[in-house]
Amino acid sequence: MTYDDNNIFAKILRNEIPCNKIYEDEFVLSFYDINPQKKIHVLVIPKGKYVDLDDFSVNASSEEMVGLLKGINKVAKKLKISVDIGKGYRVLANISEHGGQEVPHLHFHLFGGERVGKMVE
Ligand code: 5GP
């Protein structure tokens, strides 16, 4: 799948539509999900144009990969859900059709602030 420059997260990255930002650095942007499924539900996305985790795993640089993983931890710390200062959380990435991915720009969901519950339905 080729990257669609008009997907909603691409527009958020270009500041064409607003988001409720939590954290930003050279590699990632994090913001609250517009339709939260848990007490805390935020998204962490890479700044690079990657459709999904498969695309990212094959095409991203090592720096981008490290930046994304560290970004997730920085967001978790900021939200006080990381294991050193909080009670933990769940990270989830939907990939393509069977994964139920709706927005074709790689993103990780972080759920927390309460017990997240059953892993899959
Ligand atoms: P997916 O199903 O692709 O893994 O998740 C996409 C997520 O993006 C959904 O949880 C949805 O609520 C969220 N979302 C869709 N459009 C917007 C938007 O314009 N702003 C924000 N903050 N979240 C969005």
C-alpha cells in the first residue's frame, strides 16, 4: 500500500487539523484519541510517512525505530502510567484489514488509567 498524504494523521502532522497534543520530538507526535476507549487513550505516531508497522519495520531507519520506542516510553512517563511511576498500560497497533486499521499512518494506541481488560474480543 502506498502512503496516502491525505490521511487524517498526515493532516495533523502538517498542522492542518488540530489535535490535543501530549508530546512531540524529532521522531514522534503523541495526542489524545478523539474517541477514547479507556480512561487514558492516546496515540503515538512516527513523524515519517509509514502506512503500518510492516512498512515501518522494513523501511524506517534504526534511528526512527529507536525514536518511536523511546517516544512511547516518554509519553507513558508523562501520563504517569509507566511502570516506574504508575500502574502500567497497554500498547496496541492495528495493521491493515484483519487488524482493523482505520487510519493508514502507523500509530500505537496507549490505553491506561484503569485496568484495560480482555486482550481481544
Ligand atoms: P485504528 O483503528 O486505525 O487503529 O485507530 C484509529 C484511531 O484514530 C481511532 O481510535 C480513532 O478514534 C482515532 N482518530 C480518528 N480520527 C481522529 C482525529 O481526527 N483526531 C484524533 N485525535 N483521533 C482520531
